[in-house]
Amino acid sequence: MNFFDAACQEPPIKNTRFGICDDQDGTRAYTDVTDETKWVATVINPIQIDLVFTAIDACVIKSDEAPGRGRCDGMLTSSEHLYFVELKDQRSGWTPGAIDQLESTIQFFIQHHDISTFRHKKAFACNKRHPAFQEIDNELNKRFFKDYKVRLDVQAEIIVV
């Protein structure tokens, strides 16, 4: 399982603001710079770092691979950044499932790559219907970081630091 498969990657993007979209039709997630109505997550990149978006669901991990295991929609990477992104468009009860998908994907990633090479590691659960930050249980946050050395955020705004 190659999380850096060029066939699943878009060209680097360094716009100060762009979106990550999921048409919810079985196709892979993608970035967009023009149609904000399609954005599930908004990426704020004030220092214009070159970021590569990789589609994980329906590309790195195909639909028939690892049955019963979740996978997030995509990831943003630079030489220092590793941001896992799960995109949702649901009214309620979506957070636990999104976090499970992120956790499963991180486990896959760790099995196949060295996560410690990245300085900034975050997992984002993003929902178009709930864009504002949602508080995460402190124990869950601590466990997530202890287990994976990845910070967890539930919000639709991804700020690149």
C-alpha cells in the first residue's frame, strides 16, 4: 500500500485558500480553487507551502481492499506536513465514524511508511454541515496523540502552520 502513489496525487498546490471536495458518488476526493459551494473542507495556507493532495479512499486503498476497515478520503503532504482528512456531509452522529476512519488510515500508513519523518501531523474530521470547531473529548485526544503522535481536530478549516 503506497500512500505516495503518483497516480493518486494531484500536482502541488500552494494557493493561500482552497477547498477539498467529495462528490459523495464513489469517486475520489479532490481539491478545488474556484467553486466554494463544493468545498467540504477549506485549507488556509498563509505561507503558501507546496501541498500535495493524495486521494486515499478509492485510490491508494481501493474499495475491494481491506474489507471492513475504514479509510479517510485523502491526505495533504509537504516535506514537513502530514494531514489526514475525512470529509462528511451529514447532520448528526458523524464524528465517531469519521474518527474511526482516520484512525484506521493512520494505522495503514504506519504499517507502510515512517510517520516520524513528518514534523506536523494532524487528522481532520471535516463536515460541510458543521464547519465550526467541535470539542473533542480530552481522553480521546490524549489517546490519539499517545498512540499515533498525530493531533486530532474536528473542524472544516485546515490551517497549515
